[in-house]
Amino acid sequence: MRKYVYTLLVLFAFMVMPILIQDLAAQPPPPNPKPIPIDGGLAFLIAAGAVYGARKIKKSRKEQV
């Protein structure tokens, strides 16, 4: 009886498992994400940093005099 069960398990492993594994390997790759536009936001951050820096310099010079 044990040999019969072992034979069935081996047949299952060699005949059914490759079908199940093939379904797992057949998934399509994930789509490529859209590129993020950094030009508009980056220009805004640079401009804001320049205004902030100019304000700090003006304030520090005003305190020195």
C-alpha cells in the first residue's frame, strides 16, 4: 500500500506540478512607471530658495548696521 501511495505522489509531482508552475511563470512583467516631470517643481524650488536666501542676507545685513 505504501508503494502505491508513493507512486501516485511521484506521478503527481512529475505530471501536475509543472502545469501549476507554468501558470506562475506566465505572469506579464509589471508596466513601466511614467516618468516624473521635475522641471516645473525644481524651478519653483530653486526660485523659492533664492528668494529665501536673499531675504536672509538682507535681514542679516540690516541687523549688522
